[in-house]
Amino acid sequence: MKFLKEYRDGALARDILRKIEGLSKKPVKLMEVCGTHTVAIFRHGIREVLPGNIALISGPGCPVCVTPNRHIDEAIELCRRRDVILTTFGDMMKVPGSNSSLAAEKAGGASIRIVYSTMDALDIARMNPEKEVIFFGIGFETTSPTIAAAVLQAEREGLNNFSVVGAQKLIPQAIRALLSDDEIGINGFILPGHVSAIIGVSPYEFIAGEFGIPAVVIGFEPVDILQGIYMLIKQIEEGAAKVEIQYNRGVPPAGNPHAMALLFKVFEVSDAIWRGIGTIPGTGLKLRKEYQKFDAVKKFGIKINDDREHPGCKCGDVLRGLKTPLECGLFGKACLPEHPVGACMVSVEGTCSAYYKYGKRSE
């Protein structure tokens, strides 16, 4: 299969690995920002084959994981209304809020439906004009344009029974926040392929220009990842700092201008709360004034005053790259995929989930 088989070529992977070993001299910490990279790295055993001086750490690239309890609590309050059908992606169901989860609410009788796209939620709104249909929308720049498209379609059709709980996030300024945290000490970034296909590479230029840190947009197959790591190590050893694209078959330098224009027609940049990190300026999206009638939280006057995290959960530190799941006392004990305590154990892109699924139970 084109663009798949050749990126799983064992001989080519071993050749790239030898080049990495020939270059690699000093200890380095590389962060993969994207949850899909985290899963791919575990699934293909990348950590195990790299030289011992290269550490791969996972960052806040799982949209389910970084969604704070406040937004989950808002969705829970909304789904308790008898006139509401709440729609959301399947991996949000088990994420614990402050006192409940959507799965628990559904078991208790709330009308919650799993959808595969925002357009599915629009279909439900069309078929149920007597109900308020709310889409609990999470995600990064990859999925946010689809939410914008749904809002525009609802406006065109006059679907006044459709609204959204917006919890979307923007990646570049979150990376800035990580770089400003002296505790972490990142030497290079594995940049996300899916997000970059939408935003291009220019939003990342500050990583190299201001912080002097190499960054490479990398694909998701084993050869992609090893080649991208080679490109990062080469920059580090040469004392260079630039933003490169390894995943050029999927990411044009300019991204997708049409998708970005659609996104910012409906949304504007705002501050956002990230689980475990706090408020990061310029990393959120809010509906523009002319579309605020589709804001479910405002529409129904929802106010959350007492959101809180589980005191023993280290998901926030895991998302910042400060701890691994193995350093959380709940991991694999009280916190399991079937009964998660923290969001990082829920999503398939969550670091705790990846550690548990692929057998990383001890150092």
C-alpha cells in the first residue's frame, strides 16, 4: 500500500537507527506533543530501540486528557435536563468529572448519544425538533473546523435547537507555555502531524526563533518517527534550531487555509483552561458574537462553581511531561481503563492508557 508499506520497512528503520546512534552523544529529552504519536511510539517499540541517552516524553497532545473538569461538569449539568439530547465522542463518556461522568449519567437515564462527527449531531437536531440537541465538542485544530462548519450549517437551516459546549484547544501557544516552564527542559519537539496539516508550520516558528529549540513535524509510521528523531538529533548535535517537516506527504507548509478561514469565521481566540496546567492565554476558541446563540453554556445559563480534580491523580503532571504514569500511585491499581480515575487513562491517545495497554507497568 502506497505510503504505508515503505514506512514500515524494517531494513530502512534499522539503517536510520544506526545513523541516530552515530550522531547521538549527549542526553536529550524529546517531547511528542500529539497523543497519536504517543500511541505509535509505544505500539512500535520505538523507546526500546533508541539509544539510552534519548528520552521520549509525552506532552499535552490528547484532547480528551486536557479537557478540564469544568467543561465535563457543564456537559453533565446540561444532560440532566429533560429537554436535552447531549451528543459527544465516545471517548468522553468515561472521563470523570468532579462528581460524575457522562457514562454514569447515561446509566441513570440521561439522553446521551455517541456520534462520530458534528454533522451527526446536526442530523439528530433535525430529527428531534422538540428537543435541545447539544454537541459536547472537544479537540484541537484538526476537528475544530468541523464544529465551525456545523454551526454555519445550523445557522443556514435555522436549527435553533442545536448548540455546542465548546472545549476546543489550540496547540502552538500551549507549546510556548511548556517551553516557559523551567522544570521540563525540552531539547526538541516532535510536532503533531494532524494539527499541522491544518495550521501549517509558521505558527511553530517561535519554538526555534525565540527559544532556540529544534522542532520537526513527523508522521505516524515507524520509519516516519525514526527519521524525524534523526532530524531532531542532527539539529541538536549541530547546534541548529529550525522547524522542519518530515511528514511532507501529509503536511503542506501552509497547512489548509480554507479550514483555517472557516474556523476563524465562527470562532475567535480566547484563553483556555488545560487540565493540570491551568489557564494558558491564546489557546482556546470561543464563538464570535454573531454565533453566540449556539453556545449551550450561555444559552442555558450553566454556572460551575466547584469543579475539582481527584487529589491523587497525577494526570496533570503527566501532561506536562514532569512525571510518567508509573510515578502515580493510582496507576494500574485504583485507576484502570474500565474504571479510570483520571482522563489520561480514558482516551486511546492518553499516556496512561498507552502505558497500560502496551505493557509499560514498571521502569
